[in-house]
Amino acid sequence: MQTNGRTSALLLSTIAMIISFAVWSVFSPIASTIQEQYGLSETQRSLIIVIPILLGSIMRIPMGIIADKYGARKVYTFTMFFSVFPMIAAGFANSFAALLFWAFLIGMAGTTFTIAITYVTKWFPQEKQGLVLGIIGMGNLGTAVASFAIPSIVNVFGLQWAFWGLGIALSIMTVIFWFGTKELPRPKEVKTLKEALSVTKYKATWQLSLYYFLTFGGFVAFGFYLPTLLQQTFQMTAVNAGFYVAIFVVAATLIRPLGGYLADKVGANQVIAFLFLGIILSASTMALTLEQFSYFSISCLIMAMLLGAGNGAVFKLVPEVSPKNTGAVTGIISAVGGIGGFFPPLLMGMVKELTGTYSLGFVFLAVFAAGCLLLNLLSFIKVNYGATQVNK
């Protein structure tokens, strides 16, 4: 295993993912401004927030396979380069339909998670990949960067610079990443699409996908929709809401490695069961305290830590499902997780329109977490290291 270039691969991949995730999250902090500009309904506002999640989630599956086959460094660079163009174009959009179209294409930036995992894990031995996955997970901080910085950029320079500014930053990062990293030699045997997708026959692939749908999907949903909820429910400014969302994202991201560490020491299923129980209680509390900011904010912070630790605990098992098809496994599970962030904001928008409050949305979250907890208690994932022998 090569070591020359290992540090730059990890460092630059993480920084590149932070910027890419900021791009992926660009609409969340400015959704209220866009709603006022185009006279959107609650559902339409939710749609502009989640539409990048859709493409960014679905395309993780093919992008993971392509990265395995053609080289993750090349695919990573191309994906960032491609994402620059819809960002620049979005700044020139003069209708909601045009903005929605560019928002869809901006979703490609969300596929960098799978590509980064595929690229970096091949530089490190199995015994170090828990720490490496935790560091790569810091790329989620891009959501916090967007929440904290974009409202201020819009206030000073105007809405279009939310897109142009991040587009320029991503362009610079693309160049730095290409010249600052190396490509590992391609494997002698390149797997076919059928071989790559063979991981879908494992029960563990779908069980982990469901868990990640809850934990990472919950993280994405909160990170993308919480600015809207705080502005509507507690009459916060976009800047203040962005500050609180940044705290949520940072807390969830920084605690992620701890989830993986505890899964190593205590056992993944035990940790996951405890976290799911905590999510049920926190979501129920949030539903009951939606009009009391102090209690709601405390519950929200606890939820951030539970979801973040859950991401670490669940994803610690991902490379073990099929070590030789890391890109394919990562693509499928992270795609399902990303889609988990697509539906809740739409649901919350519709719930708000129909009931006038978001409480029912948190009840639905608690019910779904209860289902995941029940599945966890009834069926334990068993992985034989390196042998890809999983319960089917």
C-alpha cells in the first residue's frame, strides 16, 4: 500500500468536500429570500431546498461505481468542475423555473461524499479506516459554512453572489485538488457493473441503508430545512438562523467519529439501538416544545449529536459489507441516506401548510426511528471481516 501522497489525499479530499457540501447546501439559507422574490408557497420553497438533494443522492450510486472503475481522483475533479457551471448560471436565473433547473444540476456536488470515501479509503489500511472515515465526515461542515456565510454574503453583495462566490471557490479548489493529489494505480481486474452491484444481494446493504436513511437523512433534512423553520417559528433573521444551524451541523459533524469509536469498542448494534432510542425521545420532545425556543433548541442540539454519532456508528460497518466494492456499497448506502434528506423538508412544508405547525413532522420522525429500532433489535448485522459473508 502506497503512503506517498496519503496525507494530501485525505486533507484535500476533506477540504474539497467541505466546499462541495457548501455548494450543495446553497439554497437552504436563502430559501426565504427566494420565496419573497418569486412569491412561492411553502411547498415550492421546500422544493427549491430539496431538489439538489435528489440528484446528489441518486447519482451517488453510479458515481461510486465509476470512481472505482476509472479512478476516484479523476472523477472527483470532474464532478467539482462540472458543478461550477450550474452555480454560475444560477446567479443569472430570472425565474423560479430556471432556478429550479440549475438547483437540480447543483445537486451533483452532493455526490462528492461517495467519491471522496472511495478515493481516500484505498490509501489507508483497514485498521485506520475508522479514523479516516471520521475525518472525511468533516466534509459535512460545508453545510455549516453555507448556513453561516451565505446570508451575510447576500446582505452585502446580493443574492446572485451566493452562487457566484461559491462557484469561484469551487473552481479554485478543483485546481488545487487536481495538482495537489495523486491517483492510485488502477486495479489489475476492473469489475463489471454486474459485479459492482452484487452488493445489493446482501441484507446488510439494505439494512444499513435504512439506518443511514434515518441518521444521515435526518442530518441533511435538519441542515437544509432548519433555517426555514427557525425563521418562521421564532421570527429569526436569516443570519441568526444560519448561526444556530451552523451550531447544529458542527455538533453533528464533530461527534461523528465518536459514534464510530464507540461502535468499535461497545458493538455497533448496541450503540445504534441506544442512539435510535434517543432520537425517538428527542423528536417527541421537539414536537411538544415547538413554541418554546429554549427547550426546542436544547432538544435540537441533542438530536444533532444523536444523528451525528449515528452516522459514524452506521458508516463504520459500510466498508465491511464488501471491501472490494467500497465505491458501490458507499454509493448505495449514501444514496439512500441522501434521499432520506429529500422527503422530510417536503413533508414539513406540506404539514405546515395543512396544520399551521411543524409538530406532526417531528411525530413522523419519532415513529420512523421506532421502526428502525425495532428492526435493529430483531435482526443484527453480522460481518466477517474481509470475507464479505453477510446475512442474506
